Amino acid sequence: MFRVLLNQPGRLALRVADFITADDYYDLRPLLDTTLHSAGEARLYWEMEYFRGWQPDELWRDLQFDLTVTADFARIALVGTPENAALITPVMQTIFRAELRSFALDQKEVAWQWFGDDELPPLPTK
């Protein structure tokens, strides 16, 4: 499941927990697509809480196929444990040609600043 923390032209911030399911995928895909095409330089903040991957495993392949786009994220901030990063980094690297940085959970504020270049409201805590 996921929760939208910020959705502005060219900026999408998500908090992801547990699994990304088929239902989540169908909600997430248009958000990613809109973000990619709503500004010249799109960015993604992907914060993981107890993230366990994609369910079913084939979902990321569908996402990769569906997001074959003419636009791409300029930056992706991945926030979570090393185990979380190990799950999502290969997927993100396969789908997007972005500058990708991983941040530990205690570095959320640093990741938020890098994601937004200090142009965003404070990181939502809930």
C-alpha cells in the first residue's frame, strides 16, 4: 500500500508500506505518469516503511512496460532500510534513467531536501 505525501507538477512523494499490490499498481501508475509529464524535470520521493516488495512479483514488469515514456525522472530519492533499498533499487534502475540516491530512515529530512531543492513544504510526518 502507499500514501501520497506530495503531488505537485513534476514532484511526487510517496510513503510505501508492506506490498505494492495489483490494486496499488493501478492507482500508482497514473500518478507516476502524470508526474513525469507535468513538468520539465520530474522527481520522485519513495519512502519505505516495512516494505516487502511487489505482489505479485510480475507487477514491476507491467509497470516497466507501461511507463515506456518519452520523459523520465531527473531524481529519485529512496528512503528506507538497506533491505528495502535492495528490493526496490533494481526495479527503479530498470524502469527509470534517473539520478538515484538511497537514504537511511534517519536521513528523511536530507532526502526531502535533495528531492525538492528546498522548494517544498516540510516533510509530512504522518
